[in-house]
Amino acid sequence: MHLIVKSIFFTLVLILLTSCTNEKVKLKKSTYDIKQCNKKTYTNKDLEEYKQLIKDKEIQGYNCVGLYYMRSKDYKNAKDYFNQGKDKGNIESYTQLGSLYSNFLNKKDKAIGYYTIAANNGEVKASHNLGVIYDNKLQYKKALTWYEKSFNSGDTYSLLAMGTIYLKQEKLKKAIDTFIKVGNLGESGGFYNLGILYRKNKEIKDLKKAEEYFQKCLNLGNATCAGGIGTVYEDLKDYKKAIDWYKKGFELKSEESVNRLGFIYWEVLKDYKKAIYWFNKGYEELNCISCLASVGNIYAVSLKDYDKAIEWYKKASDLGYVSSTYNIGYTYDKDLKDKENAIKWYKKAAKMGHENAKYHLKKLGVKYEQ
């Protein structure tokens, strides 16, 4: 079947006693804010500037260069520079090594080692990231310990994560109390989660309360919560009010709201023209790549215009949206019975890591080797 994806945010010197030996290592924390060199995309000029930081004896330069290479998927060079920073005693380098091993090299045990050193020496991000690792391992007691350590150091987001663990443990009252505390501390995610809970949880479902908490969330500046209010009215089948709130969310630059606008016109009201209009508007004004894919889905699933579907899927695929790459293959395979083009696009999707594409290649008798 076509894959349809819905989108619904001075130098301080410390003493470290390593866990492996009795050797003491001096750790330093630079005042240079690592956020200055943590970008989605980089230029060669950025790399030159980061290397100049190293020449100027700024220890964060090693992490900046490491981040440049990590984003470029050059993990060997990234590891080398993070290690150089570590050898200079930079606490942040331990956190970055933890991130490299956890998120890119899939070596969680190594990540835990580096994060633990950083966390025990005041790195709040490392404490939170340890909580995430143990959370994903379903080791909730350890996760809560590290999240609490991070929260006590000022990271409100870790308290939010604690609330989600209480939900997983079916401690509903404790989760609610925690989310209320998060919201009262000014983190909109607490009120957003309460809105979701009161809207969806059968045990406490209360759409009036859901709207109240979404409104509190919106009052804290979270545009997504305008769409949350829209979902409440959609549940009440008051589609006019739902659309009004989704439009408000769109005006506040919420990608989720414009997605919901497209889906309510497509799936509920069957007004495909307006659905396409809003999905397209979402792409043009908010760079919503999934919106392009949704237009493709309308043409493929509802209008049976497969050439148009492929046209829109290609727009999303060209921007790296793997589900659309797969859907092009699927459309050629199941709808147009064009085996040659199906294999071509399934291979592209498989190369991007799409498991269903690999499955369909096998069904078509093609052995896929990356």
C-alpha cells in the first residue's frame, strides 16, 4: 500500500577520577558556546573558522571541527577531533563523543562511558542523553535517575521526559502532576502533553480540559497547540471551528496545523482541490516536505491520476523524502504495472534505508545489495 505519513520542537577546571583507573585528569569547560558551530549545513568557510579557533587555543574548536565532520558523515575525522578535544581536557568533547557513538556509530555502551564522565562533571546535556539511552532500553529506574540529575541542573525538558516515563509505567496521576509542573515552569510541552492525554486517554478523556490545556500551551507561544485545539473540534465534528484553528496554527507557522488542514479537506470533507491547495501552501510557505508527498497520495489513492502522483512524489523524493521515493516504486509496480521503473525506484528507496522497498524488490525477484 502507499505509505501515507501524517505529521501531527571563564575556564573552570575540574578534577575527574576516571572509572577505569586511579589517574586524575584535569577537565576544562570553555565559555565558548558550542551552539555557535552546531549547524544543519556547513560551508568550507565554517571549517576554516573552526580550525582557526584551534590555532587560537580555543578548546571548543576541536568540537566545532568534529561537528562539521559528523554532519558530513565523516565519522573517522569527527572522532579524531573530538578525541583531540578530550585529550586537551574539554568536558564538552566527552559529550560529543557520546553523541557520536550513540546516534551515529550505534555503540551505546561506549556512549554511556563518555556521557557518564561528562555528566558526573556537570554536563547537563550528557545527563539528559544518558536518560534517553536508558529510557530506550526500558531501564526506567536508571533513566529517571539521570533525567532527575539533569532537571536539578536546570533542564526542564528532562522533567518532561520523566513524565513520559510515568505514562509508560501507567502511573497516570504522577504523569499528570509532572506535566502540570513542567507547564507551570514555562515549558509548553507539559501543557501540550496534558492536552493530548485529556483528548485521547480513555480513562480521563475530557475534551473541555484538553482544549484548556492546549490553550495554555498556545499562550506560552507553542503554535502547534493551535492545531491541538483544532483536533478537539475535529473530534466534536465541528469542522468549521477545527479549520479556523488549523488556519490560525498555519498563520503561526505550524507545519502540523497545515498538515491537519490538508487532511481534514482530503479525508473528512473529500474536497480534494482544497486539500491540494493547503498541502501545496504548506510546502511553499513552511517548507513542509511531507505536504508534497501528501499531494502525491491524493492523486494516487483518491484521484487515481498516477502520472500526477509520480510528479508530486518526485518533488518530495528530490528533497530526500524516502517515503515518496518508495511510493514512486509502488505506483509503477502496483498501479502502472511497469516492472522496470518499479525496480529502479525501489532500489533508490532501498539505498535510502526503506525496508518495504527491499521487501518488494525481493517479491519482484531482485536481489538487493547495498
